[in-house]
Amino acid sequence: MSRGFVKEGDQEEVPLVPPRADLPAGEANYVTQVGLDALLAEKKEMLREITLLDNINENEHRIALNHINARLLLLTERIATAKIVDVNEQPRDEVRFGATVTLQIDKSSKLQKISNCRSG
């Protein structure tokens, strides 16, 4: 049937899903184990959301499912391309991906830790 003969309210909404943080072309998708665990937990939560959709009407169910599936596709692609960096194998005298850095400003005795242990 032509889309011209479908009632306006019956037309399928295309979900608008903002993309995940973009990776430059040809760049690896480095993550720490903590970052990968966070991505996997996010995927598990999305799958749980799908099971909770049973309590809504058919149209709302379809729209919500399309939106979750679009988000899930982007997340699954990100997980599939993940390359885990073991922060324990990184040099301790260089600042690299996943490093924790301790700063001392001037001659202050106060130290500030900055940790970059998540990615995704």
C-alpha cells in the first residue's frame, strides 16, 4: 500500500538518536576495562528497558522500541570496536590513556589526583 493512503497518525516515526561521541576515521576505539564494563552495563540496561515496554499501547511500544533499538545499534557498534588498554601495563612515568595523575601546585602540600579511567 502506498504511504499516501495511510492515516497520518499511523505513520511510523523515525527515531532521532544523537550519535555517540565520534571517533575520527581510522582511529582505534581505546577503552579501559572500567569503560568497557560501563558500556556493557548500559547495553544491559537498554535490553531491560525493552522488557518493560509491555505495559504500553502498541503505537507507543513500537516508537519506544525503535528508539531503543537505534540507541542499541550505536552502542553495539562501539562495543564491537573496543580495544581494551590495560592501565597496569602503561608506563608509570608517562601520561597516557587511562592514567591517573597526581598534581602538586606550586609548593603547596595539597595534592590533587586526576583520573581518566573511563571511556566509551
